[in-house]
Amino acid sequence: MTPLATRRCRHQTHAISRADATAHLPELAGWTLGGTSVAKTFKFANYHETMAFVNAIAWIAHREDHHPDLSVGYDRCRVEWTTHSVGGLSENDLICAAKVEALVRD
């Protein structure tokens, strides 16, 4: 199976099952599945680091044409991916979550 972080989002997509989403969780350390989303809160040392992270996510979202919900504070950012057009979780959400995860991996 091709790693999620190396894939590109598709314009035409469909909802995936919870079982399919769960099968990809090993690639998404610390991410949790909600009813229709995948989310994670990232912690940072200061506001500058947080905003640099937010800007990197914005670039990913722009390139993939798939946009997350972000909740930003001084030293944290919660990232939540869902696909409103399919009413749930799609492979695009997992792909983008993996790309975000790659930003913080050593």
C-alpha cells in the first residue's frame, strides 16, 4: 500500500468506512477518529512556532485543494479534517493528515 503522505487528493471522492480509516491509523500517530473526522492537537513552544505550523498547513491545503478546520492558540493548534461534500471522512482527509504529520516528524 502506498504511504498516505505520498498520495494526492482526488477531486471526486467518497466517504470511507470507519474500518478503512482505522486501518490507516498506524500512519497517523496521535490522530483520533471522530464520527466524521480525523483530528489531532499539536503543541508548540510559542506563538511564532504555532503560526509557522499553521502557515505550513495552509500551503498543504492549497496544494491539495482540501482544507481543514483549525483551532489556534498561543502554543497549540488543533487540526481537524473532514469532507463536507461526502458528509464524512474521505481518503483525502487521511492523506492530508499524513502530510501534516510529516511536518513534525523527526
